[in-house]
Amino acid sequence: MTSTTIKVPKATRDRLHRLAAADGPALAQEIDKLVDERPPRPKPTIGGFRSGGSLTAEEIDARLAVTTPEVTGR
């Protein structure tokens, strides 16, 4: 086991100590239990772009030229 300092608010630290004291295991074991019981984060459903393959810079420029209107000087 390694020793690590984690900065948390005093109220959170006190709650963790109370949980550890009530359940019997050491504070580190209580933190492990909390981390293990946390459900995994859901995958994002929006944003990002996935394509079937990578494009070269020239291919990206060509696709942007087709989909982006020409900007003229003011």
C-alpha cells in the first residue's frame, strides 16, 4: 500500500471517518468500497464525430470546400 494525501473538505473527511468507524474497515478500505460501488459513467450520446477512416489534410480541405460557402472580404 502507498500513502497519498487527498485534499477534501473537512465535512467530507469527517463523513468518511464516520463511515469507516461504523463499518469497521480502515479508511482506505472504505474509499475502495465507495469507488467500487460507483456505477460506470454513461457513454456520451451527443457530440463528437466518428468516421470509418482517417482523412488527409487535403481530403479534409476538399470536403470543407464543398460544404462551406466561400467567404468574401468586407
